[in-house]
Amino acid sequence: EEVRQLMEVTKEALYKGTAQAKAGNRVGDISAAVQEYSESFGYGVVRDLVGHGIGREMHEPPDVPNFTDRRMGRGAKLVPGMVIAIEPMINMGTWEVVQLQDGWTIETRDGKPSAHYENTVAITEGEPLLLTL
């Protein structure tokens, strides 16, 4: 039941972030929505891995973090035509993660469960357009 709740909260955090993906907002509005919702359940929000822009390459600027930090400012301004990947990665315990020796596998530092959802979203003149589910 605890893992099911983690998954549900992570999915809802994705949609709360996506709701902020509107022209005129900033990346930090997405980040804050994800972080505030997830942390209200006591979960850790991964900082080492972030969402990103999508264009000619899979991973392009801007970075789309799932957390905010005063030093980061509010992030890039969202404009129509931008396409971004919003990827909440939420942990049952600490936000800290480690990469295993295979260079690919990521685990939570404390070994507790983690959940990750991702959608690709186009910024339009109106509501965000989900390109993937």
C-alpha cells in the first residue's frame, strides 16, 4: 500500500507540473509544483536527474528539475513551440541516488522504493499539449 501511494503521488506530481507548462510561465513553476506536492507527503525529490528539452536531440536545454532552489532562479521562460520532458522522480526516503557500476542503473541511496513518470509536453498558446502518455 505504501508503494502504491508513492506511485499515485508521483503520477499526480507529473500532472501538477504539467499544468504549469504554459506559455509565459517558467520552468521553475513546473519544478515548484512537483516538489511542493511530493514533499507534502514526506517524499524525497531526486535532484541529480531532471527533465529536459526535446528537439533535434533527445536531451536539450532547458533542464526541467523537479525541485526548486533559490540559487537557480525561476528558470527558462516557457514559449509556444517548446517541447519538454517532465519527469518526476520521487523517493520514499531520501532524495539522494547513486549510479551503479554498470553506468546505467540508478538506486536510492537508502535503498527505499522510488517512482518515476514522464510525459513529453508541447508548450502552446493555450493549455499544455501532452505528446506522450
